[in-house]
Amino acid sequence: MKFNFPIIIIDEDFRSENTSGLGIRALAKAIEAEGIEVLGVTSYGDLTSFVQQQSRGSAFILSIDDEEFSSPEASAKAVADLRAFVEEIRFRNADIPIFLHGETRTTRHIPNDVLREMHGFIHMFEDTPEFIARYVVREARHYLESLAPPFFRALVHYAADSSYSWHCPGHSGGVAFLKSPVGQMFHQFFGENMLRADVCNAVDELGQLLDHTGPVAASERNAARIFNCDHLYFVTNGTSTSNKMVWHTTVAPGDIVVVDRNCHKSILHSIIMTGAVPVFLTPTRNHYGIIGPIPLREFSMENIEKKIAANPFAHEARSKKPRILTITQSTYDGVVYNVETIKDMLDGQIDTLHFDEAWLPHAAFHDFYGDYHAIGADRPRCRESMVFSTQSTHKMLAGLSQASQILVQDSQTRKLDRDIFNEAYLMHTSTSPQYAIIASCDVAAAMMEPPGGPALVNESLSEAVEFRRAMRKVDAEFGDEEWWFKVWGPEFLAEEGIGSREDWTLKAGESWHGFGDLAEGFNMLDPIKATIITPGLNMDGDFADHTGIPAGIVTKYLAEHGIIVEKTGLYSFFIMFTIGITKGRWNTMVTELQQFKDDYDRNQPLWRVMPEFIAKHPRYERVGLKDLCNQIHSFYTSHDIARLTTEMYLSDMVPAMKPADAWARMAHRDIERLPLDELEGRVTAMLVTPYPPGIPLLIPGERFNATIVRYLKFARDFNARFPGFETDIHGLVKGEDGRYHVDCVKD
């Protein structure tokens, strides 16, 4: 299969009619005759922007002539420019060939530190263009052949072989789609390569994901090397499944488990599926609705043992020693823990330490993160506890949706039993995995190979901090008399670069985070995660008397202007600076927020500024943007919703049954569907999960308290008053009468 990676020639005479121009164009013509495209430019303009294009090329040819060394000043400038170019290239790509093209004496002037980065020096007119072209093309093709990691390489070769398919899937390499008009549309949209690469596990030469053999195994080993772990497994149905695999390889019915209350629902599903007895560590929370860290004191074994003793079902456990600790490592809004502190406290006290790093796979590739991620180069091993990390390569890296991976670090005394682990793996994976997702796991890992991976993360960090600076600049220009959005984060921001790790560390009592008395050096904010705060609410939970702009209105406005955000809260919304974010994208965000401000200040009618929304909800057609904000803001204020949402997550969640037992009652339909007014004191058979933030409020087997019921009634009333801005709560069932109900265990 032919890939398009041109050889890039940089020569100020590329379009000139002088001898130098004729010579370099003759070389370009000879290269193209060898079957590789040439991209010729006369300069690289902005160096950093130009070098970012290295991902599209197969080699660079940089012209440099003796005239550039005609004086000491000219020589110094030529060398400085050349060194800067080479350093920028090598910062991102250690292997792409770089050739110098010049006159015979030029090498005398080039320092060794620059020369050693060259793949060759082309002396003008000493060889024929055809000979030089073959030399350059050979190096370029060798470079391209080295790029593809094991599984992706095997899949490309298989798809290019044009083998007849007699196995599933039934579309047989896309042929079935060609027999139908709508199938033709599908084929044209996705393309031949994707469909030819959609194969089943009967293809021996591609290896097996199910038993980790062949090119799949080679790619998993390659990824383990890149991520500096002992074992790594690709997962094609998301980190929800990765979490369940980790749990089922270590947890059995009756085991005590220690779980972050701010956990993904897949962890709660794991509790139900394994029949475990959970004790929860409670995170902090501020009145913006931002979930903070679990305080360090919560991790002490003394505190954990007290929680175990207080649990009414712990006496049924086979052992009082917890089998697993699962922590959300990087909250939605980017708060991370110092992992070495947790390991030092709990090594040997809990068998398995599991860090759900769905939002943090990038951290291993930049020194900024230090010990604030689970597994990396030169990180000490626990003596007894095994460490797992589950990561969503599709969230922050370049994987396709559902691409995930499990990282394992053996302890000094325990090694992963791969056969036992694979039984849990087989329990949850599909026997028909999507090979494009496997390939994206493979490529996403290969992209993080240094120096390219660290350069990508550095770029994400830099863009995220530049966005924060831009938002503060707009705020400063508006002045105190005007309102503007703020980006949640430390008050101090370095004037250049990302600053030090200390700048982003959460310190006790700081007003910007509102999480209270935090332990020194235990938590940090990941700058890549940006939570934008809208006007109307302060950190104490007090609502503004005048300007109040609920975030849900802002994000619906942005959506109509082509900007889709990750998560929306009451007065905040969340965006991520992944490795795919560009300057153009975040500058557009700043511009659209300014446009929102203009439309709000002029109270533009919604039919004008949000026509798609009005088409679905014509009741708001004649309402002004500011008027709608004021209406929802007033409703929030009258219900004191910021304090209520904080209190409900920090209220006592009383376990009345083991989660697995409550689920069993639902499976047997030993439940009753109760209206909200009758919930207090009853035991839920369902997960109750408000969105945002998507964190389960109650799990099966826990009782509804008055605070939680009050919140559910607020949501009911709000949804009736403001259709189109509904609060989505998983677990609520809307009956035929239009009323909300919850399935509870029968008394």
C-alpha cells in the first residue's frame, strides 16, 4: 500500500532560474521519477510551525551554500539558523532523514553537533541527480518502513494482499455494501481500506487479541516498553471494560474493596458483578460543583479499618484485608494525586492498587507530571502490592473511540499470572474485536515514543496555558466594570511556558480551589484540563444578584456555532487540550465566548442567536438571551442549588444491602417503582447518577436520604419549567403519567 509522504526540499533558489535553482529542480525531478512526491519551498517561515509538518514528510533536504559563510557574521547566522532547524526537528522526530545540499566546502563550517544529526551531505554537481535521488529515496523509504508498529504493519499488509474472504464479517471486505445503493453510500463514506481491514480472528497472520499472540502480542509488548510497564493489554470496548477486567482478576464475592466515591460507574458495576463489600473514600467538593481530591487522611489504614468496622456487611467478608483500592486518578476537572505517597501508605495493606487513569495516559510522557501518575520510567515498585492503571487512549491520545489499555507493574514479590488474568480478560472482551480499534491502540502507543510523544504532550500543555493567558488578557481589557469568563486554576500563572509543577500544586486553604485543608504536595491540577467558570456563583455557594449566566445556556449557544464541549455544570463547563487541539481551535473558543458576551449584553432574541434550539423549543422564541439566563439563574438561586448539590454528595450514604443483593432483587423483579415523594428511607435497586457530573449519587443497596430526595424534586421541577435544559438523572424512570419514579427494593 502506497502512503503519501513527500520529500521536503528547502532552498531559497527552488524557483529561481540560476544555476542553483536549475540544479535543485533537476534533483526534485529525479526523486519524483523514483516514485516519491517532492514538496519544494523557498523558506520555512515560522520555524516552529514549519517543523510541525515533519509528520507529513519522509525526508528533508536543506540547501546551504558557501555564500552563507562569506563573513564571520554571516557564518554565525547560517549555523544558528541551521542548528535551530535541526533542534526543532529532533525535538519531535529522532529518525526522519535530514540531508544538507550545498557546495564542496560547506561541511567545514558545520559544527559536529549539527553534522551528527544529518543522514548525508549532497555535494552540488559532483554526482548525477539520478544517483543522488536513489540515495535519498532509499533513506526515505527505510524511514517510512520503520514507522508502522507491529499490528498496524501486519494489518496494512493483509488489507493490501487482496485475499478472498470466506470468514465473517459478512460484508466480506466491503463487497456486500457494493450490492446495495445505501451500502454504496456506506462504502464511499468509510472507504475501502477500513472495510478490507475489518476482519475476524480467523486471520492467523494478524495474531489473536483473545490469547495475545502474533502481531497483537508484539504490539502489546511494544506499547509496554513505550509506557514503561511490565505488562500491557489492549482493550477494544473502552476503559469501562478495562476496569471490569482488573476487578475480575482479583476480586471475588465477599471481598472488601476500597473505592473512591468519585468513581466511574463501571467500578460500581464491578462491585455488583463481583459481589464485593465496598467501603468508600469521600472526596472534597466545592460549590462550583467541581469534585476535588480525597484528603490524604482518608487513605490511612486506620481510617480505612474504621470504615470497614462500620460497614454492616463486612463481617461476611472472607478477610478484613481489602483486595483492591480503586482511585480516580485525574478527576474530570484535572485534579491528580501523588501516587508514590499512596503507594508508601498502602503497600502490602491492600493487595492491588488500581488507578483509573482514563483521563491521564499522557502523563507518562512529560517530566512536568513527576509522581502524579501511576506507572512510568524509573518509578519504584511496591514491595507487595501490584499496581494496575487503566487508560482511555481514545480520550487524551489518538485512539479511536473505545480504544483502551491496561498497564501492570509487578511488585517485588508478586508477578502477574498472565493465564489467570486472561480468564478475566476473556470474560469481558468480545470474540469479534474491531481490528481498526486494535490498530489505533497500536498506533496511539507508537505515537508516544520519545521524542515525538513528549513533544506532543508539551505542545498540549503549552496551548492550554496560552489559552488561560488569553482568557486573562480579555478579562483585564474589559476591566472591573464588565463581566467575563474565568478559567478555574491557580491565581499565579507564569508569564512564559507552563511554569513549575509547584505552580499547579493545590495548597491548603487556597480560595481558588475551595477544597479546604489539603496535605502539602499531595495534589496537583493538570493544566491540560480547563474548566471555564461562568458568572453568577462564587466559591461560597452564593448567587450573584445581577449577572447570572448558567453554563447550560452558554454551551448550547456554542454548539450552534460549531463548538462542542466535554461536560457542562451549573456555572462551569469543561474542555480538554488533547494532543489534537490547535491554536486555531482555542482561539475560536475565545472569539465565540466574546460573541456570546455581545449577544448577552444586547439581550439578543433567541430566534436570532440560537435558531436550531428554537426550532426544537419554540416556546423560547421571543425570549432574550439575557432574559433566559436571568430566569434560570433565579430558579437556581431560589432553590440554593449550589449548596444542595454539594450537600447531597457529602451526605451519609447508608448501606442497607450489599450492592449485588440489591441488584439480584431487581433481576428477580422484587422491586416497586416509587414516585419521588415516597423515596426517603427506601433502598434503591438502581444506580442514581445525575449528569453532570456523571458520578453515581447512590448505588444499589443504599437508602435515599432527605437531601437527595430534595435534589431529585428540584430536578423534576426544573425539567418541567425549562424543557431543553433538562437535568439528566440516570435511574429516574418517567411513567405514563409523566411523573418520575425510581425502582426500589420491596420492603
